[in-house]
Amino acid sequence: MSSPLDQFQIKPLVQLEVAGLNLAYTNSALWMTLAAGAAALFLLASANGARLVPGRLQSMGELMYEFIAGMVRENVGDEGKKYFPFFFTLFCFVLFGNLAGMIPGSFTFTSHIVVTFTMALIIFLVITGIGFARHGTHFFHLFFPSGAPLATAPILIPIEVISYMARPISLSVRLFANMTVGHIIMKIFAGFVISLGAYFVIPGVVPFSVLVGISALEFFVAALQAYIFTILSCIYLNDAIHLH
């Protein structure tokens, strides 16, 4: 039986080396492309031939749009409207990437820390840049809450700085860990179904039933983690804009 960790192995599909750098097109890159393409096709299909009384596909597209628009409005305010395309794209990419990983034989690229950390780092740098562009050096007030006694500065400032710098780590690890653990558990129970079911049909039913329940839970986790990743990014932007 293969190891539950084999499913996370990155394999090159097209070898490419430029100036000594390995730029091979991998299975991870392939599923990123497929996830982005699937999200684009879904949104195009839901908007194609839009009617006053929407069908199922149009309703799903509009619900997703309104859901993210409401998230941005509630967590960033009216100033967050111009950043809506970014957050909508982020949500769709993570959501479709998580869901694509539920397809048997697929590759879950969000289960790799290098992918989630790269996304989180980009978000962190962009939001920090927005904060400095809006407030200049006044942005440093974010690390010392207004109204706090000056004597607490030596304690509060290091804590706030460390907390701020840890954001891309916590954001990336949360998504990576949840997707990785979930797929490992599914792989283990799938192994139990095969090993037990091959000899005893009835004992194989038990892990199969558990596997069905875990799979249903994983679909929920896939959507939940996309939501958490996006809403935390909105909260970080709100801090940068309003210095809360």
C-alpha cells in the first residue's frame, strides 16, 4: 500500500531549465492552471446570457459575487470596493484549488506550504505597501495602539511587530495544515476500505462509511478554508487602511 504522503509529491511534467534554474512545469502547476481555468469558465458560464430570473448557474455566480462583496464591505468598508476584484479572485482560486483536490487522482496544491506561504506573503507585502502609501510613516502607529500609556511601549511595540510579521506564517499554515491533514486521513481510511474489504466485505463497510463522512466534511472544509483565507486578508487590509 502506498504511503498517505505520496499524494503530495511534486512531479515534473515538462522539463525546463533557464540559466541554471529549474522551471519545470509540474503537476502542482498543472492543477493551479486547471483551478484558475475552471473558476474562469464557471464565472463566464454563469454570466453568459444573464436573465432577470436567474437559472441555477447564474444564481451560484451571483451568490458568490454578493458573498465576497458583502465580506469586503463589512470588513473593509466603502474604501475596500476598489480591492474587490483582488479578493474575489483570491477566494475563487483557493476555493477551486481546494475542491479540485477532492477529485480522485488530482493534486491538492493548497496542501503545500510553499504555495500557501507565497500567496500569504504576496498579500502581506501588498497590504503593507497600501498602508505605507496611504499613511506614510504614520503607518507605524499600527504597532502602538492610540490611548495606550507610553510606559507600555517597550512591551506593546515588540508584541505588535511580532504579531504583524507572523501574519503570513499563520495565514499560510492554517490553509496548508487543514488541507494536508484532511487528505492524509482520507487516504488512510481509503486504505482500510481496500485492505479490509478485500477479505471481509462487512468489516470494509465500516471504514467506507467513515470515509464517506470524512469526504463530505472535507468539501465543507475546502469552502471554509477559502472563506477564512479571504476574510483574514480583508481584516489585514482594514488594519492597513484604518490603522485599527
